Amino acid sequence: MTDRAASEVLSFALVFGLVVASVAIVSVSGLGSLESARDAEQMNNAERAFDVLGDNMADIYERGAPSRATEVSLGESQLYTDENVSINVTVKDSAGNPTTVTRDIRPIVYDGDRERELVYEAGAVFRVERQGALVLQEPPFVVENDRVMIPVVAAQSSSVESTGGSTVLLRANNRGTDVVVSDSRGSVDSLYFNISSPRNELWRDYFVDDPDFDCGATPIETINGEEYLECEHSNPRVVHVVVYDIGVTIDR
């Protein structure tokens, strides 16, 4: 009887231990799956918010809206305006006379989990991850054979701003428009687009896909310690370059 009772207790302990271990394994793996699903959904929501941000910005620089606000749900992520990037556009006429515009632009960055970012920069939206990066929304440039229009979407803020852990409003206000070049006579000989950005490679990918632009054999150059991308359109003829200054703030 004693041996039988001990055997039953041992069997119960083994079964109970197996059940507890199984529950623990399922709980841990299930929790990881839930966290991955939550993170993926959060990133998808952020992408939809940046789609709306792109449309709202377009309302300002394409349709002249005075202001727009975009709601972004952050959860455990952050939204911030990053260090300025520099854009330079130079247009030369048939006599070689240059017209140049340079703007410092604030990228708007959603910093998600696992080193995943969304970036709104000069009218383009990029997704950056450890495995690589891609262009989600191309900049609003129009390049058609001998006709080029470059809208420089110059998002600006007085300093780097950052917030996290809540739902925020990204406010954008129209600060004016500067028509730098408006030549419909076909007298433009060349156009150079130059940018210094942590996302130079993504800008290069965009321009390389356009046969009218030439970014050279070694498109990323280092000047005074900064990397620059320069791409040339050698026969644009009709050119319009317009700068849209847009003030941005992040409000809780």
C-alpha cells in the first residue's frame, strides 16, 4: 500500500509538473507572439498616419491650405523633428548663369520598436529598418522629358522637438511660398539637385530609377566631413523650382 501511494503521488507530481511547464511555455511563446502582433499593428497604424501626414502636407503646398493637423498614436514609440538636412537646387541657363536655392529642412521621424523608423523628409516618406529601407512615398517632383518641376517642401521648426507615450497632434502651418525659378521658355541648360541627409542612399535610389537624372558613378561624396548626393538633369529646358516653407510643431 505504501509503495502504491508513493507511486500515485510521484505520478501526480510528474503530471502536475508537465502541465505547469506546458502552461509556462505556451504563456511565454504566446506573450512573444502577442507583443510581435502588437508592434506590427502599431507600425501599420503609424504608416497610415504618415500617409495622412503626406496628404495634409500636400494640402498646404499644392492647394494652399493655411494649416493642417495630423493625429499620431505613439504608444511606447516617439515622434520627433530631427536635425536639419540641407537641400540645394541649382539651375543654369544656356549662358551658364546659375540660380541657386538652399534650404535647411526638418525631417519628421516616428521612432518605433526594434529600430524601425518612418521619416517624412522634403515631401517623401521613408521606412527604415535594420534589414533595409524603402521609399513609401516619393517626393512630389515632376520630371517629364524636357520639363521639370521641383517643389521643395521645407518643413521647419525652431529646434528639435520630441514626445512619446501618447496620442499627439503634428501641426503644420503655411509660412509662405518662394518661386525661385519659373522658366517656360525652354532656356534652361542644366539642373543640379544636391542633398545632405542620413537617407542619401534612399534619395539616390529614387533618382537612379529616373533615366533623366544622372547621379554619377560614385554618387555619395564627402565634403568637409558631410556626405552629399548630387544628381544632374542635363537637358531640362522648362523648369520650375518652388520653395514651400511649412512650420511644424508637435502638441500633446
